[in-house]
Amino acid sequence: MLSGRFGARFITNIGRTYVAPEGKALGRRPNVVAPFTFSSLPRRTRLFSSASTGHPDDWNDHLAKSPLTVFTPDEEMARDLCRQWAREELRPIVREMDEEGELRKEIIRGLFDCGLMGMEIPEEYGGSGMNFTSACLAVEEISRVDPSVAILVDIHNTLTNNAVRFWGSEELKKKWLPKLASDTISSFALSEAGSGSDAFAMKTTATPSNDGSFYLINGSKLWISNAKEAGVFLLFANADPSKGYKGITAFMVDAKSEGISVGKPEKKLGLRASSTCPVMFEDVKVEAADVLGEVGQGYKYCINILNEGRIGIGAQQVGIAKGCMDVALPYMLERKQFGTAIADFQGMQHQYAQLGTEIHAAEVMMYNACRLKEAGLPFVKEASMVKLYGSQVAERVASRSIEWLGGIGFTNDLLAEKFYRDCKVGSIYEGTSNMQLQTIAKLMKVDYMV
């Protein structure tokens, strides 16, 4: 049982309740999120007792010797909170949101209320002050129920929030981080009709004023996730086309700025509740103070932040694979044919044992990439690997789970068919599988060069 750091017990079984540090039960309320945030919990410096566990008190020493599937109390709490919230608040309306093609306002509000939209934002800016692993655990757990909601959490935390934290001026941090943690959804505006994998072939321009006090943005972005709900765009535009990709600059653009128009959401195979829209910018005035980092450094920021984002996509794909198992295995254990549970036939056992092994391999790859990133060690190859392999595993598990479920798996009575549709984009967005293979091969060559 966890104690000390939490000041209370956090029970995650379905039908039971969380107990807040103040002793107030955060019970189940229909479509209402419990008023709990990570930042409400006191910090704890002593995480394990060496007398009782054999591990040193210092977590960094402990972590270096721990299995990758062992998490800190903070990380466990984040995972368990997300698991309970997703099962109790999100699951009942997943199918409705998928059919309606949009996210419910109470779900978005719930994400903010639970502190899930500012996980790595420091507490001084109103965030939860958690780590990268916690954010990826949140994405994984939410993906087990609805990947459409998880991609909102992933993009917001691993791309926009972190970009502002890493490269934003203090003025920009004070302006946007409190909003991003409390009520403002962000959108990562990079792709264009002619710049997908070749992202730096973008045509959107940012023309500086004569005195350098502002820029005029002109151009169109395509396939922009969260665009419909966004309150701010992390926009990439070229401030000096004569320099090629070295003119690309990042901007934080208020979605209410005059000259921005968001097109109709695309009708997609999967992730239907997640809005994906074209966004047009026509003479949009952006103050020089809203430049993220340095002018002309946007291409570097983009590369660096997408490397992190790929771990988040890997977490989503791992979550989808686990979600398929959550649906299929209980059914197989209960459903009988010829007087025997389907799960007890040797042919079936071999199938789900194989895929269970692959899921475990993918999750360990993902957790390892998280730890490398947090330790400040190279992680680009591992990030590409987990995105590549995670998407492959998710596709295999989603496909096979429908077969295991038989006829009902082919209907929308269960979520298996939705997971099957949702997982396909994992091999496409934030870098296609072929681009990941190219990155992996390039870095492998470096490892073997004499």
C-alpha cells in the first residue's frame, strides 16, 4: 500500500473510489469528473525504504537498478487515476462520440480538471509538475478506452506544452502555460498539402514588419489535429524563404486572431471524435513576442519535439493493443464452444500468448525510450523503434482480436472494430513507418562505424 507521498490510499478497482488527501472521497458521479489534480498532492522525497526493499532511498539510484515496468509512486498514481477516469467517465460515451464525430465538452473539461492537460507543466505555472513517463502512461491508459481522446492529450502535452517549456521566453511561458494547463487546447500546425514527410517544404510564410515588431502569416495547413477545439496554434512558418528550411520559425498564435479560418473536419477511417481540419491563415498578425524561441530555429525545435512525440504515439499504440485484449480475452474466457472456453483451446492460447509477448515487448521499448529521454541520453533511434513496432503490434492485435470475437467482433457492439480503425493511423502520423525505418537505419550505421 502506498503512503506518505500521497497522504491517502488510491484504490483503482472498478466500482471503488479514490480518497483525496483531505479525506474526501472522489466517488463516481455520472459524467462528472472528480475535482482532483496531481498538484494537490504533497511532494515526497523518501520513496522507498532501504530497510524494507533493499533499494537505496535515492530514487535515481533506485531507478537505475529497477525493471522498466516498475514506476515511481507519482507515476503509478498518474496511471491509476487515468485508468479509473477512462473506465468510469469516458467509456460510457466512447461510441456516441465516435458516431457524432466530436469530443464531448464534459470530456475535455474532465481532462483539464484531472490535471491531464498540463502534466509536465511546472506547478508554478498551474501544471501538475509530473514527468514524461507519467504523461506517456496517461496516453497509454486513455488509449485503452478511446485513442481519439488520447491523441488530444498526447499532442497537447508532448508537443505544444513541452515546446513552450523548452524554448519559450519567460513572457511566453507566463502567457500560455497557465492557460494550456487549465482550459486552452493546443494544436500543432506543421503539415501542408505539399509538405508531409518532407515537412520543411512548407509554403506558409511569416513576413516581418519593417520595424520587426510583428509578422503577417499567410498560408494553409492540412491534417491539423485538434484544430476545431484549439485555442492556440503552435504554428511553423518560413520567416525568410531565401534561407530555405533555416528560415522556418515557430509561433504561438491565438486561435481567435483575425484571419484564421478552420475548415470542416475530415471524415476519417478512425479517430473520428478527434478533429482533423485544414487551417487557413490570411494576413494573420502575430506579435514578435509570440515567436517561440529564436527566429529561424523552428526546424530544430520541430525535429526535437517530434522525436519526443513519437514516444507518445508509441504509448497510444500500446494502449490500443491492450484495449483490444481488454475486450477480447474476457469474452474468450467466458464464451464456450464444444463445451470448452475458447481461450482454453491450444490453438487460441498460442495466438494470444504470442501477441501478449509482442505487447510486452512494445511497452518495454516505450518505457525505455521514456527513461532515456528523462535521463538526457540519446533516444531518437529508440523513439522511432517504439513508434514503428508499436503501430505494427497494434494492427496485429486489433485484427486478430476481431477474429477471436467472431461475428460480434465485426459489429459495433464491442469496441474491437473501433480499435481496428483507430490503430491504422499509427503508421502514418508524426512520421510514417518508412520514415522511422530510415531514421533507425541511419542511426544503426553510426553505431557500427569504426
